[in-house]
Amino acid sequence: MAECSEPPGATPSAGERLAASSSRLFLAFLRLGLTAFGGPAMVVYIRDLAVKKHGWLSEESFEGGVSLCQTIPGATAMQTAAYVGLRAGGPFGAVAAFVGFGLPAFILMVIFSVLYGETRDLLPVMAAFRGLHVVVVALVAHATLNFGWRSVKNWRDVLLTAGAAAFLGFHGSPILAVVASAAAGLVLYRGMDLKSAEGAAGGQGGTRRLIRFAAILAGVAAVGLALVFCLNRALGNLAALMMKVDVFAFGGGFASVPLLFHEVVAVHQWMDSRTLMDGIALGQVTPGPIVITATFVGYQIAGLAGALVATLGIFTPSFLMVLVTVPYFDRLQRSPTFRRALRGILVSFVGLLLAVTVRFGLEVSWTIPSVILGAAALAALRLRIDILWVVLVGGLVSVLIL
């Protein structure tokens, strides 16, 4: 088979030829991952590390990579780390940066999950989580407003948003809503001028070598999933579910919330809504993306093995997507069909998040103090106060007044 050609702009700039070893990338992103609070806000700090401090990427290439990571499903900050690693150190550099960036969040979430099981019945802890449930409602409402501000621009967007919210409100599957919204987007947005993002140039090495690496990694993941199914079917189901959530989580980490809620609470009934809200709250006091809540879910279901399997499941597909889509991103972005379908998907998540906000709100026992706490938390988030401080202060106030 002939060697596949690189997409336009695939040749790295002079700054990008400064290759970094996998160990150097791992340590750099491990240090960054220890303070990776704020989810997508960490993209700014990744830019400082990769563009300004080390000169691994040009500003243009970094911006193209961010556009790619915002387009494909998965946690944006984690995928941006993988993209930087790919550009700076090839496929193994991508693995090193991705693992290094996410490892602190995984370790801390496991620790918090253990402590949660031991302390959740203590009165101060119960009071803290009552308040944190309110804060989680504010967090999801804030995410809904952010998604809506970016995505809902006209009557077509409002129609898709309302349809997705109503569908999930009547216990429909969010994955079916995503697929239906993509199909509806092909019709509703026909003839509209949907701008494409700046492309992301191909990673180091040829396209064919990169795709081969991704195929090998996908094969290893498939074999691992099959082995898990053979050894423990429950763990296999958990891994498959988390992979499914990751594949459909367009729009960043918060897009996984309605998917997790539907699968974990409504379909499989592995835990109730309040326990999942506890996990979301803990996910906000650990560094890393909100999808690290999958580690909490896995631990509650099957202990440490469940935590590991759920974490691998929630991150592996989106990592592979970075590897596979980098060489072809320009071509995808130039396709009007792709842009219309993607617009429909992203708009649908506004409705899905709105429905989850309402559902989480119904789970809270509202009192005057909790209403004031929720309003204050939402106001603080809208004023761009760091999520970590909102969660920590919310938990402390809850112990004192709730």
C-alpha cells in the first residue's frame, strides 16, 4: 500500500522540531496534573507549558489542536495534553503526556472514594454532602448556561435543545438523543454558513505510522476488554459502559454527566442520584476533568479493580480519537455534512444538561439556607471564581449551617 500523504500544514515549525522524550513529557504533565483544577480552564496552562515554556509547539498548531479536541468527544484538557505529547514526542509522547496529566486525579479520586465509604455516615460529612449536592446543581446549571451561550443562537438550536431536554425528561436515552440530533442537524442546518475551526496539523511521523500505532493500541484495548469479560462479566459491563459514555461525550467533560446519570442511575441502578452527585462533587476537589467521577463510580461498584477498569474505559476511546483524527481533521472540518451533524450534537447537550440540572435539583431537600447557598454558588461560578474554591467553601458552609 502506498504511503498516505500528510495533510496540508503537517510539517512542524522550527519550534516544533524540538522533540521531547517520553519521560520528559510524562514528568512535565505529571507536575501540571497535580494542580489541574478547573477542567477546560487548564488548556491555558497547557499552552503556557507547551508553547511558551518549552517551545514544543507553535501557537498556531496549539490552537488547531485545541479546536480538534473541542470537536471530538472526550475531556478537552486531557485530549489537549495528548495532542501536545503527540506533536512533541510522537505516539509514545502522547501516551506519556496523557497518563502523566491524568494520574494525579486518578490516585486522589481513589483515596477520596475509600474515605467516602468509611466516613459518609458521620454527621459532619453528611452535612457537607447535603451542601455539596446544592453546589453540584449550581455546577451543572453553570455548565448548561455556558453550553447554551456558545451553542444556542437561533430557533433551530432552541428546537433541538427543547427536544433533547424533553426526551431525557421522559426517560429517553441520551445516546439516542445525540444520534437523533446529529441526523436532525443535517436537515435543520442545511444551507447555513457554519464556520470550520482552524485545522490541526498531523503529528510527528507519517500518517500511516500514526494510524498503525492507534490500531495496535485499539487492538490491545479490545483484547483487554475481552479478557475482563471472561474473568468478570460485571467488570466487563462496567468497562463497556464507560467506553460508550466516552464515545458520545461531545463538548467536553460535562457532556458526560447526563450520559453517566442515565446509564449508572436510570438503566443499571448501580447507585442512586445522590451518591452520583457525591461523586461529581468529589470530582471537583480533585485535579483533572469531571469525568474522573468514573473512578468513583467504579470503586463504589467493584472496589479498586472497578476504579481502574472504569478509568481506563472512560479515557481510552477519546485518546484513540486524538491519534486517529489528527491527520484528517482538516478534511473533516471542510465537510459541510460533518459540521451540520456536529452542530446538532453540541446543541443537544444543552438540552441534556438542562434536564439533568432539573433532575438533580429535584433530589435536593431545599430549605432557605440551601437556596441561598445554591444561588451564591451559581453567582460565584458566573463571576468566574475557581470551581475548587466554590466547592470547598460550599462544603465548609454546609457543615456550619445545614
